[in-house]
Amino acid sequence: MQERTNRTHRAVGTILVLAIGALLATGCSSSSSSSTSSSGEPRGTVVHISITDHTAVDKPMSFTIDRTSVPAGDVTFVVTNDGNIDHELVVLRTDTPYDSIPVNAAGDPPAVVASGANKILEDGNVGETGDPDLAKGTTRTFTIADMQAGSYVLVCNLALHYQMGLRSPFTVS
């Protein structure tokens, strides 16, 4: 009886060690492969973006971006929500001017609607902060590998945010 109890304890201990090891390996590999090099530094060119809003209704929202043009290659976006409500950052490749993209969609993911449009389509999406939305006071980092030369637009595509000013041109040369 004692021998069976000892084997059970050893088996449970082995399972716990393997499970913890798997969790640690998963956590380490996902963060370093997405936005940092093997030395822990951000990959490629780093772009810092602050998102702000105002508590009053119908007041503009804005991005503060430390650079709106970068060389082709890996680009790491460090996005901080300095506003009062949730936001996101979506990078779209498009030749449409940043302030002329049709607002003809709604939902998540955005789809064309006949009425009640409050978003733009994300057909040219090459990268974003992802889910969940970026809560106030938080920062999220993501890297777009091998960005090609061309015209891009940075937007927050939560309902009505594009229309309230969360949009900016971005160029990769």
C-alpha cells in the first residue's frame, strides 16, 4: 500500500513538473518571437504611439507618433493608451488617403453594412494590437516583419474612433 502511494506521489510530481515546464516554455517563446530579438531588444525600427481621447462627447481623439516614415524591414510598434477609454491600433496598407477611407462597415470583424456604419473595412490589415482592446493606461508592443515600401494608414477601428480623428498616414520607404 505504501509503495502504491509513493508511486502516485511521484507520478503527480512528474506531471506537475512537466506542466510547469510547458507553461514556461510557451510564455518565453511567444513574447520573444513576436516583438523582440534574441537579445531582448525590439526588432527593426521602433515606432512609439500614444493614443489620447477626451472625456467630453464629440471631442477629438488623437495619435502622437514619434515617426510617420520608416525604412522597409521589421517595424516594432509600441502603443500606449493614454486616453480614458479602450482603443486599438490597426496598420492598414492602402493607397487611399488616411482621411478618405469610406466608413461603410460595422461589427467585429468589420463588414459592410447598409446602415449604421461606424467602422472602416480592414482588408489591408498587416498588423494590430490585437484582442483584447488596449485598456487605458496600458502598453502593447507588436512587430510587423519585413514591412514593404508603400503607403499605410494607422487607425483605431473601434466604433466611431476613425471618424473622431484616430487615423494617421504612415509611409515605409
